[in-house]
Amino acid sequence: MEFNFNIINGQHVTASESMTVINPATEAVIGQVPKVTPHQVDEAIHAAQQGFEIWSTYAAEERETYMLSWADKILENQDMLAELLSQEQGKPLNEALGEVQVCAKFIRWSAEEAKRMNGDILVPSKSHQRLSVIRQPVGVCALITPWNFPAAMVARKVAPAIATGCAFVLKPSSETPQIAIAFIDLLNQTGIPNGVANIVTGASSMISDAFLSHKVIKKISFTGSTEVGKLLVEKSAQNLNRLSLELGGNAPAIVFEDADLEQAVSDIVENKFENNGQMCNGINYILVHEALKARFLTRLIDKVKALKVGQWNDKDVNVGPLINAKAQENVAHIVSEATTQGASLVLGGHKMDRKGSFFEPTILDGVEKEMAILEQEIFGPVAPIVTFKSDEEAIEIANRTHQGLATYFFTSDVNKVHQVAEQLAFGMVGVNGTQLSLPQAPFGGIDESGFGREGGHYGLDEYLELKFISLTLNK
């Protein structure tokens, strides 16, 4: 099936203009999607308002029925969805399949958790008072998703929105729109009321401006760059839209002197090269205690050399292409700048001589804390190594960033776990492991990595308003 349409008020719609979708591994055109007009965006927003008026009256258990059906449909179509995701985004098929399966988990968790959106009964000040607090859906939401996890981010935003009784208009990345369309099409196939689930594709600036200008839009959830996030903050002042922003990261992985070296290397390589390094909470650079550096580097080289680069359907492939040629050029520039500043190229470091935006898995040694590479999100398969002498120095280097999304550290000292975690200025900390994205856990950062959380009951709170009710009884 071709996903060459948008969905507005439960109907498939097209537009007079279209945009092409490119496979980053082959550079072939694999689809066309509509380039909607401002009028069509208005239609989607008004449809969402009508859908919200109906959907918000449904009980949580009624909404759960539709959501569980959506999760079932995703799993029934998981092979098709994974192939579509791999061809659009470039990631290996096993990664894409895992992403699709995780989506069903997020949807089911949100559906179940929504039945526990309890309020409070407050102690009154007078005997004839009754005080209560209830939680209600915020309203129509605009959801803007990125290209690096184009299925997971749809599930992580849509699931809590509809679980709480909100309706939405989704704007996916223009790099990977078809997987998002497929997901919303499956949601509409559950019989969910028309207007609850809408999706539009097209010019990002036009669509986001429409979201920001409509008073109907009460909430905007955006995952993307810090630069765009700051623009949304500025422009949202017009209507004081509620915002959730999951922005860029600059995650260090700290390998302390007492770390389990084998575990640290294995987990770091798995995280660093997942999705070809295109992961906001992915490891950006590695801080290694100087006493471990030589042994760590030897093991790291062996692990990275064993990675297989290729197309999504190549056998045993671990690493796919970068999302496009611009990303490939950016990674090449970052590596070149680092070596010019004194870093040593240990492995890789070049664009691959083949069709597609492939880049060699790369290791840089001798990176110093003043180098530019530690101040930017690489978003590619590059592992810079920095050494440190003391725990205090490692924490100081890690905390230099203003992009406090995630960090990781490895230690065998249980006493060190909370001491270090509490000193690290990040929204998420992984200790002796790198899994941070879980349905029950709050995902998000601090400082220039944004605000708001996705996952857990914290994620549902982002789509709810508190209402205080004060009742005075007849005396």
C-alpha cells in the first residue's frame, strides 16, 4: 500500500502539490506525499476541535478499547511497517522492527495508565465546604515529530494525547512522513471518532506557524533541534500555548576506573552506533579514566571494526546510512575539524565510496575538553575519547554542556551511583547500562534540552489541566 495521502477528519486527502521521499541508502525516490495548503491545515485543526468535543466525553476504559485495537493493528502489520520505516529512514530492519514493537508497548501502557488519572479531595477550611481537584484533557494538540525515530515518536506523543482525551494534528518530518501516515491510518481504522486523529505533511514553517496562530491549539509537543525549539518558545507567546520540548543532547559516557570494562565497551558501542549515531540521547563522547584508556581503546576498536555497514535489508547489517547528504557532510566536517584541532583518527573518519549517505564508523582519540567536537551534537557514527584523572574532573567535563538530556556512567562501586548521578546536570542518567526509553519512565532533559516529559504518568500529565472545585453546602 502507498501512503501518499494525509488524513483530515477521518478522510484520506491529497493536495495539488507533493513532496518526494528519498531512500537514504539508494538515493531512490520511494514515495510522494501531499504538500498541504494553509487552508487544509485549518481544516485539520477545526476537525480536531470537533473530534475533541466528542472524544473528551469518552470514559478512560472506552478510549482504552480503541488504543488497544491500534496497538494490535500495529503488531499485525509490523513487518510491513518495519520495511517502510527502514526504506524511509535507512536504519537496519532489526532496529526498525524493534522500534515498531516498542510503539505497541507505549500505546498499551498509556491506555492502561489513563484509567488512573485520579484527582484529589482536599481538607476543607469550613464544615460546609467540599473541595476537590479534577484532571481534564488540555484540548487540541499539535504534535511535531522528527525523522530519527519516526514511528516511536508518533506513538510517544499520540498515545498520551488520546489516552487523556485530547485530539491532535500531527506534522511528521518531511524526511520520513510515510511511516507516520501509516500509523495514523491504522489508528483511524479502529473506528476512533472522526477528527480525533489528523496528520498533515508539507512546509514545516507554514504548518508550525498555523499551529502557533490558532487559539484552538492548546498544546504543542515538539521533538527536534534546540534552535527550532527556541523559535517555538518565542512564537508561542502569542497564545501562551503549553509546550513540551525534547531538544538536542550532548551525552557523555563516563567509564570510571572501577568499571567492568567488557560491559562498558559493549554497552557503549551498542548505544553509540544505534541508528548510526542519530539519537538525541545517544552517547556523544566517551570519558575514560586514564588508567583504563589503553585497554578500553583496544576493545573499542575490535568492537567497532566488527560492525557491518549496509542497506536495511543486507544480511547482518548493524549500521545504515545517515539521513541525507547534508548530514553526511556535517559529520565529515566535525571529524575534520577535530583532527585539525589535534585529535587522532584511530578508525574510519570518511564518507564511504558508495551510493547513499554512508559514513565509516569512526573513533577519535586524544580529544581535549576544549575542542569544538565536545560542544556539539554529532548525530553520526563518531566516538571521541577523552581521558580524565579523577572523578571530580570527569563530572566537571560532563557538566560543561548546556544540553542536559542524558548521560551514562559505568562503575562497580554501588556507593558511587547516587553520589555521581545527583551531581550530573542531566534529565536522565544511565548507570551500568544505556536503556532510558521505557513506557513507564519520564524521558526528557533540562536546560537547552527542553522541558516536559514523555513516558510514565509524567507523560500523561503533559496533556492534562488541573481544575479546582469548591462546593459550599447549604447550612
